[in-house]
Amino acid sequence: MIKLVEIQNAVDDKLNTNFPAYPIYVGEIPQEITRPAFFMHILPVSTRVENKYYRNRKINVEIRYFSRNETHLENLNMADLLNELFDSFLMAGNRKLMVEETRTIIEENVLCFTFDIEFSDSIDEEKAYDYQDYEYMEELLIKED
């Protein structure tokens, strides 16, 4: 089972590798930020149980970019870079998660880049179905008439 923290770490690693000088804020945007900077938010959108072995999960990833000079041109350039960076898949833990669609908007000179990842995860049967260990039957005697 893939953990949300693994997805967050994978996004963080990609941003840190490609933009090592930019601070990355997670959780809440502080009042004062050092520009240019990123804000990252991972949100579990839905979980649907398919059968007793698998569940489908949908996770939303939001990356906000605070440009140095708050210009539209900086935001457009970063939109292109983020699209290239998160093109097609994200490696999280030992899983390759598909990024099928990205969305970009600019609000108040802040670029908001988002995408959803959907994947199947296995269900731990022992935890989910409260299995208990029982002693095995030793010998079964069947009486024939």
C-alpha cells in the first residue's frame, strides 16, 4: 500500500532536484515567504473498494508557484517547466503513478498547477477483515451408517 507521505516526498524530490534554491512550503502558506517559492498540498480525494483485495484511490496534488517578481511571464515559463516535470508519471516509493491530466490557473499572480493520480492499492486482509488465528483441527472422524 502506498502512503500519502510517499507521494508528497516524490513531488518534493522532483521540485528539489529541479529547483534546489526555491523553498518548498507544505501544509499552510506562511504570512511571509521567500520568493521564488513553491507551496505543495496533497489531498486524498476518494477511496473506492473494488473487491476484498483491492481499492482504487484518487489523490489530488496542488503546487502553487510564487514567482520572484509576480509577473505573468514568469508564471507562464514555470507552467511549461512543471508540465515537463510531471509529464506522464510520478515515481512514489516503488510505484509508477500515472499523471494523465494537469490543470493550470493563475490567480492574483500566483500559478496554481494541479493534477490527480489514480491507482489501485491492495487491501491488507488481516486488518480489514479482522482475521483471527485459530488452531487447526487435528483429526476429523466421520461416522458411516
